[in-house]
Amino acid sequence: MHRSFIAMATVGACASILTAAPRPAAAQQARYAQELRTLAERPPVREALARIAADDARTMADLREFTEIPAPPFGEAARARRFLAKLRALGVDTAWIDETGNVIGRRGGSGSGRVVAVAGHLDTVFPEETNVTIREHGDTLFAPGISDDTRGLAAVFALLRAMNEAHMRTDADVLFVATVGEEGLGDLRGVKHLFREGGPRIDAFISIDGTGDTRITHEALGSHRYRVRVRGPGGHSWGAFGLANPAHALGRAMAYFDLVADAFTRSGPRTSYNVGRIGGGTSVNSIPFEAWMEVDMRSESPESLVRIDSLFHRAVRRGVTEVSAARRSGPELTVDFTLIGDRPSGAISADDPFVQRAIAATRYFGLEPRLNRSSTDANVPISLGIPALTVGGGGEAHGAHSPGEWYINRNGPRGIQRVLLIVLAQAGLATAS
């Protein structure tokens, strides 16, 4: 299943696009609203909703504990081990860490065979040496990663705790998951592994990422990311003058790419491009033997993403070829493209029952849902046609991906209660519950 997502035309906190929830036929709205009200009035659901609110102090204790366990890119193991121990202590039928580092706990249902997964991600964007100690100022908690996505992990525990304490039995099995590699160069490696060919069955997927209680991400923002290296022999800036210069080639490549990409992105599906990092060389008086850049391209459309990717490759090769051809001595330059990020695009229709149930669950609390496109763990199942959403875990936050990230537990339980209703609406409640 995990061939390169570039070839697929079917995606805590990337840039996103918010739109008002669509207005389907009144009869459809009324049907899902009634379904949700009926579900929420069942005794075990009422009890679970009440327990989420009553147990908020424990949820906040989980948030504090996991925030202060560093989980840098590709260094999530300590947090994963603690998450696994916590799952087992709260009570699941079985729990394990898979080959890529995801933590998975299975809570069995009535035997319908269906499986609903609810997940937060373990990793943050911050390096190992980052101080993740929480600082408090009034009602505000400051710490890197406290909202993205430690809040999601705390919400997963709150859901499991409430379902267990309410003695709730679902029709579908529910997987409680903590994924690795959601951020940056992690490139969704955890969720890609989860949805690999031969992986566990998952019929619907809910990612809890960040905070809030109105956002519903049902459209996946795809991206391609490359590291490009241009190499040559290098030499003294005076004595070896005339050799092909990798930095000059890289500059020319960036200029050509900017020209064609700017024109391309001015029409059609929304698409973006960015040269985010550049480097190379050893000193001001040396022709560099290597110059490199890292490039990010994103699009709402799989086809547009493939197209701008092609424009990028052609522009880089043109720049390198021209500088090589103009050299006065020495060998030609070489160029290597390394794909360092491949996130697929896609969308689950706003009319899909899963999206409509999430909208109804939001409105149940008197809130107006906001439909959203972003890049999250839900990208992968969405691209495969599996119903998937990303929602917030309650509360308010700001400064994600910055050292000044903060969280306020304002209406925090309500966000988790909303997730519970979405999970149960999709998983179904066993008749005996």
C-alpha cells in the first residue's frame, strides 16, 4: 500500500483553510441531529459525558505529565513507553508498540468486525535539548508541545477512561492510538505504517490534533518536500576560477523555479511553494563543492501537486545544466533530489455520514462547526478513501511550534465530549449498553 504517494491521485498544526460548514438538505441535517440526540441520551453515554467533565483534573494531570516527557522528531520512544503503560493501566483488551513506534490499544466491541481508530500523535517539532518544563501564569500553561499534540494524547486517555468507567460497549472495536512522525520530516511515517498493506483493519479514523471544539478537518492538504544537492569539485575562488559553481547553479535553479511556479500558482486549485532552507560552501573565498536547498510544495489538488513537482525538477535541472555548460574548466556539476516529505491529498465529502455526524455532534453543544483543510495524520486514510477526520481536543491554545506555545483549559472537557460523541456515532453502541 505504501508506494510513493506522489503517484497517488487520490492526504500540533500546519497552515489550514477554514470554511463554514455546508448546509445540506434540511431533512439530512435533521436526521443526523436526531441520531446524535438519541445517542447522547442513552444512559452509558450520559454517564461517560459526565465523567469526562468530572475527571477533568485527571485529564489535566495527563497533559502535564506527557508535556514534560520530551518527544523530539524521531525520538518519541520514552513518551511511547509511558503511553503504553498508561493504556494498560486504564484498561484495554490488548496493547502494543508496533514496528515503527506507534502505540496501539484495542478495546473490543460486540463482534461486528468493524474498527474505529482514535489517535493523537506523540512527536513534537522541538529538538531533544528543548526545555519542556511547564510554566504557569494564572490560568495559562506555557510549554513547547503542550497543545500540539500533548492535548490530543490527554484526550485519548480521557475517552478511554470515560468509556471504561461508564461500562460502555461499542459495536465496533475501538483502537486507541498514539502515532509517531506526524510532524515535519517525520512525514506521517506512523500513520503510513498503520495503514500499510497488511496492517490492522481500520474502517474509520479520528485524529485528535491540537485544541478547540468546532474544527472538522475532512480535506487533506498534500505536500512534496525535497532536499536538492548540487555538487562539483570545489576550489579556490581565485586559483580555480572557471570551475562550475554549485551555489551559482542553485541560485539560477531557484530563480527559474520561482518564475514558473509563480505563474502556475496564480490560477487553478490553491497551490504553494517555498524554498525554506539553503546552505553549502566552506568559506567566502572558496568555490563550494556542494550547495543545497530544501523545498516545500503543497496543493489542494493531487494533480496540481504532481504538476508543480514536475516544474520544480525541470527548473533545477535547467539551472544546473546551464552553469555546467558555461564552465571554463573541470567536470560538470551533478544534482541529486531526495524526497524528504510526501503527504497525499484528498477529501472526504461534506455529505459523507462521518462528516455529517461530526457536524451534528458539534451542533449538539450549541457550536457552529468549521470545515477545514489541513495536513494531519488523517491525510493518509483520506487519500485511501477511508472515512477520516481531524478534530481538536478542547481548550484554547496559541503559538504552536514555537517556544512560547501555551494552553488554557477553557471548555476543555467539552472538546473531549464532542470527540466521544463522534467516536460513538461512528462505532455504534451495543444494544446491551
